[in-house]
Amino acid sequence: MPLLQISLRAGKPEAYRQAIFNSLYRAMREALNVPEDDQFMAITEHDAANFRYGNAYGVARSDDVVYIQITVFNTRTVEQKKALFRRIAELLGESPGVRPEDVFVNIVDAAKENWSVGHGLAQFA
Amino acid sequence: MPLLQISLRAGKPEAYRQAIFNSLYRAMREALNVPEDDQFMAITEHDAANFRYGNAYGVARSDDVVYIQITVFNTRTVEQKKALFRRIAELLGESPGVRPEDVFVNIVDAAKENWSVGHGLAQFA
Amino acid sequence: MPLLQISLRAGKPEAYRQAIFNSLYRAMREALNVPEDDQFMAITEHDAANFRYGNAYGVARSDDVVYIQITVFNTRTVEQKKALFRRIAELLGESPGVRPEDVFVNIVDAAKENWSVGHGLAQFA
């Protein structure tokens, strides 16, 4: 039940964006062990004037930067988070071929009681 | 002062999207007792290629899935959160008629000092 | 490495939106002392039917409301947050000329281990 918000520059083909979804889902399966079909993600495409990135922290980013914000249970360990970052970069590198410099990920922690995945219930509280 | 970000597939009529805002506002009034006219929400519409959902957790979702991310004071109780989830599903079910399976809600907690609702002030710090 | 999501009504000129980025970056440099070129921001523009604001908390907002959600290290002090809010409102007031009533800011705290700013690494863990 992680909820993912992905922001990138507009103009990539549909197959490219589907590959982003597929690789993120696979990374969550492997690193976080999420259940099958636990895919809750949306991509927002931005014109150049609505998208800003810098080169801070010694990373040579390009127009292909992808911002990935993942809201997830606050029970995840540091090791799980590290594994998730690593697998996301690896898999996005394989498909659709995002450069590792262009993979920017941020995790937001949310308590188990903060999720309703349908029917108005707090399934994990 | 909850801040709401709503993501859904593109193509619903304007009245449908206004009804989502109205029902979410009413649910927050009832379950969280927010002040009158405490409405701070934006909807992002996504093409099919930019929107991904799965059927994890035994919920038969459809293309009408609505992702609702609510950032709110970290002082809300579990009971308030449960009431909010319940009322959101009920009211979105009444208007515009979202199936309970398609209501996906995530709460992000933010401290009182984390809000400025105008004038550059931290009104709740 | 704050990650910023900015939502506003569609239709503002490109220079207006660039000025928002510039002022937010400058405010973060001054109030949070972020490194040079630490700019990670995206603007989402919304049609009227997809954007809702109210006048709660005695603030007379207008269609020019800007929602700014800033995810940042959870190590920031209350004083830094207050300074950030103040500088954002001041600088957006100067350029592009947003009224102080229309500046709505929310901070989301994220632990140092929750960030990967490239290469699949957790640079700050």
C-alpha cells in the first residue's frame, strides 16, 4: 500500500512511463516485500517551465530527472529503505533506462492507522 | 487546514469533480471538526498511462479509483482518522457516486508548527 | 534536498512560474541554508474545477492562491520553519507578486534516511 507520486518532464512515450511503473512495483516487491498487485501510483508530467532541478550534492542531473515520492508505513527499517533506493535505481536503469543520476527518491512515513485502502476502513490500524 | 491532493483518471465531468471536493470538505467538517470554509484541495487528472492501481488487499478496484492524500495536524486521534475514512467513503458514495472499493485514502501527519495558512506566519506553532 | 510540490490555478505566464521557483529557492537558501543549486521542485497547474480554496482562519484568499508543500529533513527547528514561511511570503510578494494572503505553505518532515538524491544511495542516512 505504498502510495507513489512521480513527477517528470512531459514528452516521454507511454512505454517509457509504463516501464517506470513496472520497475517501481518490482523494486517494492523485492525490497519491501509488498503483496502482489500492491500498485498505487500516479505520474504527473510537467512542461519545462513547471519543472526545476539542480545539481546539488555533486550529482550531474539531466532533463530526465524523475522525482519519486513514496508514502509508506513508518515501520520500514533503514536497511529496507536503502535496499529500496538501490533497487529502484537499478531497475529504472534497466527499464526504461533512467540514468542513476536522475533518480531522486523521497520516502514519507505514515503510521499504520493512516491508511484506508478501500471501503472506508482503516485496514491496518 | 488539512491540505488535500486528489489523483484520478482524466475524463470525469466537472460536476463529478466538484462533488468530490464537496464530499471531502463535508467529511472533514464532520469527522475532524475543521472550521468553516477550511477547504484546501487540488485534483490532478491522469491519462491511463499515468495512473496505476492494483487489487491488493482483496479490494476489487476499477478505473474510477481515487487517491486522496490528506496532510493534517499530527494531533488527530485514531478514532478521528477512522471516522474520517468512513465518512469519506460514505459521502463520496452518495455524491458523485464513487464505489467504496475505489476510495483510497492516506493521511500524512504534520506538526502544528509546519503550517502557514497565509501572511508568512506559523499560525498554529 | 527539500522536495517541493507547488499547486496553483492554470494560466499564469511562464515568467510568473519561473519567479515562483526562483523565490522559493532563494527563501530556502536564506532560511534553511540549503546548498547551492539545491532545487527540486515541480509545479502542477489546475483548472478552476480542479482547485478549491476557502477563506478559513480569517485570510481573504483569491484565485491566485499557491499551495506549497515542502518535504524536508525532520531536523529543522521551529525557528527555521518560521523564518522559511516569512521569507517565502516576502519573496513571493516581491516576485512574481503573490499577495501574502495567497501563500499557503505546509512542511512535511522526513528523516535523513528517507532521501536518495541520486545513484540509488541513501546519502544522508
